[in-house]
Amino acid sequence: MARTRSKRQQQLQQAVMIPVDWLEERSGLVGGIKYFLFRKVPAETNWFHTLGSATLTAFLVQAVTGVILAMYYKPAPEEAYASIQHITNDLTLGWLVRGMHRWGASVFIILLFLHMGRVFLFGAYKYPRELNWLVGVILLTMALGEGLTGYLLPWDQTAYWATVVAININANAPIVGPYLGEFLRGGAEIGNDTLARFYSLHMLVIPGGLFALIGLHLYLVVRLGITAPPWTKAAGGYEEVADGRPLRKGLVDPKPRGNGAIAPRRPEA
Amino acid sequence: MADDLERPDEPAHEESEQHLPTPTILPFAFAGGVALILIGLIINWWLAVAGGVLALLFGFAWIREVTRDVRAAPEPEPVVAEEPVSELAVEEEGPEEPERYPRSVFLELSTLGIGAAIGALVTVPALGFMIAPAFVGQGDDDVDLGPLDNFPEQQYVIAQFNSKKDEPQDVGRRAAFIRNNGQVDDVPSFTIISNRCAHVGCPTQPQGLPGNAKDVNTDAGPVTITPVASVSGFQCPCHGGAYDAEGNRIAGPPVRALDRYQFMIRNGNLVLGKRFSVGKVEGTGADAKIYAYKRYDPGQHVDGLEQYLWPLPPYEGN
């Protein structure tokens, strides 16, 4: 602050800061975002830790391209395949958006599994992050559900028969299977209702759940901190932080928030 | 905030330290039991049962092992209870006695309860609408396949037809393999086999020499009839299921014979009726003994011990 600012610079700064302050005073959002972006992470994080963010990015790409595709796609048996062809061949850059959605779906699933592998191999699913692993497993299931329901939408031969097979596999679950099959098909056979049903699941039900659970997933990541890789010194055991309290190494957030937020602390054995 | 933190030397922490389970071999034994179930499902039922017993046994032992500390923990409680309660506490509790069900609790619970009731009022019909239509009023229409002349005796034809009048053609289009077995006591006999594989429902193909297709228009819409000479059986392209000429499974993953259709003769036309599932067929043609069951989804056993894994089909056909 030793440097004196010109009047112009001050004006500029005010122009930026006044709306930001206005927002901060009324919502606390700015502080929250700062906390999220500048929270502490272990020193030895590496590129493997970016797999989660990469998965999130892939999901957001799916969401955006999916919304755009929904503006042109017609979920009716007579029109579905024609509208897909229209998107791919006629519309400007339609091939690109559909391609992104189609190939991005595979990227999303692949990244999910890589992220899961990273969490498993780093032991990041252990106490106190078990809940986040459980949420992640539900997210994986829902992502696979997106794959299943999205596969039918082009309404070509591959889509149709793959869905026949997939639904019949579901229908073979013991006890609940026949009912599950009925529900997915919307009847005894694949028909008019099946496509609309899968469209609704693919567009509304599962993405809604995904958004909600990704929110919970991220909240838990921020609250519990990131695990150091297992080969680092910080990964195992406990050490004393500055104020003398024991802190399990690898847990970097020493400040508890909320009632009973003391989970990360444990004594030396 | 920092004052709330428990210090490491406090006993509470030592207690939490006890929750670390001791090393044990039991989970491996449990996993072995589960593996035995899975192997048994393929090889032999009794192996699966044995695996189930082992898994239950070791799972129970494992839970006992893991929760030993927790189960032992409540012991000290009576000691605390026996301690003479301070008079201050007694005095405090005295006047509280009539307030066993205070107003605040009542309001809390009634708010929750009314909220739940309103929520249910909106949610239950919506959920019903979401789920119920899938289980009500299902089943295919009767399908008129045209005059009997189109079905030569002792030869299979592929008949492609619209199973539902109100559905677009491509969606409701089905195929059946139809063989005219000739007259039995002046009553025509047909073998009508659904083309859907009894594994997971792919379309099977007849193994034979297809002839020229012929289109017939009936009340049920366009019907395509393709004769196939010297059919030796049916095969599924998806996962290699194979059936003989009566629809019996001879190889591959299917769990039963191909489904069949009931039929009737109406005004000289062959009309398809209900589809039903078949366990197996003994004999051939008009003399065949068909082990018929209600219509099940592909992949579900209709006979043997496995049938109890699946409830009766929710739909009834026509």
C-alpha cells in the first residue's frame, strides 16, 4: 500500500469493489467462494487430485450440451431418429454438440472410475470420509443410469435392442425384477411410453439427483479436506499443530465449524 | 470455539480409541462364503446354500468381533445412575413433572406432522401416476394375420405384424414363427413361436432357407409373411442362444424354451391371442406336449427351484 494510487485507479477499484462488497454484505457469498478457492490443501497434492474436478467438468459439459440438444430433440417414436439426424446433419454445429455429448458421456464415466481408483488407492475413503465414498458410489450408479437412459434416445436399432436387453437384465433381479422391468418399460413391452419415460429420467430425474449429490460431495470435500498421497510423510499418523493440539496428518483443516465439528482430531496412540 | 475441543488426555478420547477393531480373519471367511454362494448359483444349489450358511455364520461372528468394545461399553451406566442425584437436580425436576409434554414439543411435532401430511397429499398421487400406469391395462391386442391359405402345411413362415393398433409401426412391430401342423380331428393345429429370445429378449432367426416375402393387409394392419424352408431351429444373434425347431433350448444362455402364442380362427383368418411362456416341449407339431406357464419376462425361470426367485408376472396378458 506504499504506492500511491492515481485517482483513476481508485475509481476503477471502487467500481469493482462496490458491487462485490454489496453482494458480500448481503449474502456472504464472496467470503464463501474465497474460502472454497483458497482453502488449505496438503503440500504434496499432485495431478491425481485433479481427477475429481475433471469429472465435475465432464459432467458440466454433459449438462450444457444436453440442455442444448434438448432444444432440438423430439422424444416421440416417430420423430426421435429424424430429429437426431436433423441435429447431426442440418443444424449449424449440431454435429459438434451432439458429438461432445455422445463422446463426453464416455469421458465422464471413464473419469469417474479413474477418480474412484485414485480415492481407493490413496486410501481417501477412510475415516472420516466414509460418507463421501458412499455418496460417490451413488453418484457412480446415477451416472451409469444416465448412460443407460441416454442410450435409447437416438432410437435406432442399436439403441432399441440394447435397451431391450438392458431392461430385461434389470427385470431379472430376484423378487423386485419383474416390477422393475415393468416400471422401466412403462408396460409389458417397450413402446411409446418407454422413450418418453427414459427421456424424463435422462433429462430431469437423474440429473436433478446428480446435481444435489455433487453439491453434498463437494461440501464434504471442503469440510473434511483433501488426503495427502499415501507415500508422503503427511499421510499417516498424527502430528501436533502449532497450538499443541494433535492433528491427524493428511487432514489439513484444523478449524472445526459447527457443533461437534471435531472429527479430524485424535490423540497420539 | 477452541475451548469446546476435547483435550487428548481426556478419557473420552481413550474410549474412542477402543473402537479400532482388532485384526481378524473373519471377513475373509465371510467373503469366502459369499464367493461360494456365487459359485453355487452356477454349479449347484446346495453349494450356494452351504455358502449362505457359512457367510451368515462368519458375518455374524465378524459383527460380534467388531462390535465387542461397543457392546461392552454400556456397563458403567448403572454406576452413574446409582450415584446420589444432587438435591438441586431433584428440586429442578419437581416442578417440571407436569410439563412432560410441553407446548413447544407439541407445536414442533404438529408442524412436522401437518407438513408431512400436506407433502403426502401432493406426493402420493404424483407417485401413483408415475408408477401405476406401467402395471395397469397392459397386454397385446389380438392380431389378425390373414387367411389360412398363407400358411403352408408343415412349413415355418415368419409373420411380422403390429402387436398394438395405437402404436407407431416400428415400435409395436413383432415377429412370430408360424407352422401349420395340418388338421387334427378336423381342427386346425398351429405352432406359433415368438421370436423373442428367452435370454434377454433379442430377436431370434430361423435356421433355414427364406423364400419370398408376401404382404397381407388385415384389420390389424400390414402383415408380412416370409416362408422359410427346412427350419432346423432358431438362433439368437446377441449372445448365442440356440433352440430346436420346437423352440426348446439346446445351447447358450436362455433359461427356457421360446415363448408361444395362443391362436384362434376367426372368419377363416388366423388370429394371434395371448403370448405365454414355455418351460419345454416334448414331441413335435400337433402331438407336442407343451409345458405352458403364464407369460414371464425373458431370462426368468418358469420351472425348477429358480422359479421362486421371481414373483408372478404383474401383467395378465389381454
